[in-house]
Amino acid sequence: MVDFAIDYTNLHEINAKLRTLAKQADSGSGGAFRELGEAGAAERRAALGTSGLSTAFNSFYHHSKSRTAKAKEGLNKLADSFKAVSDLFFDHDSRISGTAGVITTGLGLDKWLSTKATHDKWVADKAKWDAYLASIGATQYFRDHPNESIRHVCHDPEAPAWCAAWIAKGEDSAPPKPGDEPPKPDDKPPTSYHHQDENGTIDVTVELDKNNNIVKETSKITNPEGQSYESTTTYKGPPEWVDDVPGAGKDGKPGRIDARDYSTVTKYGDGTTSTSDYTINTDGTGTMVSHAGDKTEHYIRDGPKGEWRRDPKFADADAGSGKKGHPDRDVGKPPPGGRVN
């Protein structure tokens, strides 16, 4: 898993220790101090020797107990803050980890597709080569002499009879020799991936169409403290590649994008869920509508590598009934899924 600066274990330990302190603060210190403070007046006077000292101690104890009760409330609020920070950063880091090349690289799908393409090309090249050898009557000769060259054999003074057919076709008529068979991939592509280390687990599953294009992908990230982040993206059909899109390549140069529309359902570390629907245009611009509970937000982007930002046309509608929206103020990041194509 990607290693981030935020240590979630420490945040959870701080949260737990703050709550422990809050429990201790509930009734002040323990031991003899608490026993004497909770004792009756006669018992306390007998222990301390004088009624004046007993009265002073009683006042001090109850003042201390009042202060620690307030401390309990503050410590619990602080513990809640640490948990909220942990959930927030966990969700943010999980988005990054979930898009850090895991889907195709960690899954092994890229390697499988590359291996399959190489092997498929070799199979096609070998079929052309075998057909050519059959057309000139040289099939058996090259079974017996697989490392020979047609040109070398047929320029020998004692060339075999089939060389006449080769010469008649033209000395440059033969297709390239296919060479040795490259590694053959597994019959089925990999569609799941699991990784576990001291930072937690990553589980990825994908669904492919008949041409091995990803049409659905799910990634779930869980840390040792039990926080989990799950994102499922469903694409609307196979890739819709568009070439030479301005700004889609490196350094602002034209490049290639996938203009498919898609939807992403995200389950966050705090248990909440959001659904985001993306519409991608052929020039890389797009719109996105996010739904979380009873809240709806609209976003746009200006190009294939643009940041998703709130759509000013829906500022008032997104702010809610009777409210005035301001698309450029107090706007958080949009939900995940708006990847750069």
C-alpha cells in the first residue's frame, strides 16, 4: 500500500488515550484522595484532625471534581476531533492509493494484455510463414532445418528443388520468420488483486467485456484500525478513444482520452456513501453530479486535465432551499472518480 505521512495508528491511539483520560476525569483522581473526598463529614474530620481542615478539603475536592467533569467533556470532544481527522485523511489518502496504478498494474492486467498481444502476433506471423512454406513446398525442409534461411539455402549450388518456386514468386516474397514462440499468457485475464502489509489491505476486482476492456472496477482499502474505503466505478460501454485532444498529452500537448461516461459509488471511512455520475465530452471537458444523502452538488471541468470545480449555474440549487450559493467560497473537493483520462 502507498505509505502516507499520516499515521492512522497514532491517531487511533491518541483517540483511545483521550477517552481513557476522560473516564479517569469523570470523578477526579482515584485512591485515598477520592475516598476522602467522598467520605462523610465526621469520617473526613476524624482523618484530618480538625473541622477547619475538613471543610477546606471538602471545598477543594468538589471544586476539583467540577473542573475534571468539564475536562471529561473537553477530552471527549478532542478525541472526536482526532477520529474525524483520521477519517478525513484516510478517505483522502485512499483516493490517491486507489488511483496509483493499482487497477491495471498491481492487478497484472496490463502485463497480461501485453503478453497476449505479443503471443497473438507471433501466432499470426507463424500462420503466414507456414502458409508460405506450404506454397513453395518447403514445409518438411524447414521442419528438419528450422534455423535455416530461404535465401541462404536457395543460393547454394546444390539448392533443393522447391527453391524454383521461391525464385518464381520473387526473392522478397517470403514473410518474416516468426522466431521462437514467446511466453503464452494464461487463458483468462486476472480480474482480482489482493495486497496486505503493515499498513492494511487493498482489494481490487474488475469486470471485463468480451474484448478484455474494463467495464467495472471496485477497490477497497482497509487499515489495521478497521477503517475502510470502497469505490466502485461502472463504465457505460467499452472505451471511446479520442485522439489528438488539445491539452491531453504531456506538457499541454495533444493526447488521447477515453470519453466514456461512468458512475462512481463511494463508501467512506465514516460509513457515509456518495454517488457521482460523470459525463465526458470528446474535447475532455465534462460535467459531474454528486449525490450524498439529501445533498446534490454539480461540478464541471474545463479540459482533459482540468480540476473538477463547482458549477456556478447550480450554486443556489446546491446550497439548498432558501440559501444563496457561492461557487468560489468554502467549496470542498469533489468526490472521487473524476480521473484524468
